[in-house]
Amino acid sequence: MKKSILNLGNTLNKAEQKLINGGLNQCDTYTGPNYYDENNCEAFHALPSYHQNCARVHHLCFGL
């Protein structure tokens, strides 16, 4: 059974994989700073969520 499960479907090439997940790397469109320090937390939180994971941010921006 394991062998039949592992052989389901076809392997997708890189171009086909991009079609499935949208192919857009959200960080490609991000033009902000690479790092937000504790004085720029408000600017970081104003970013769209898909851009928030494109930059590093100081831990104090999360109230820790």
C-alpha cells in the first residue's frame, strides 16, 4: 500500500509548482527596511501581513 501511495500522480516541475501556489514571492515586492527596531514597531505593524515576514523585527514590538 505504501508503494502505491508514493506513486500517485506525476512529479511537478518548478514551473508547474509555481502555478499551484501562485508563483509570487511576496518578498519580491517588499521595499521596506530589512530590520525594524523597537522605535519602529508601529511601522512594522502597519505592513500587510504578507510583508511582515519579509523583515526582521525587534522582540519588543511584540510586547515581550
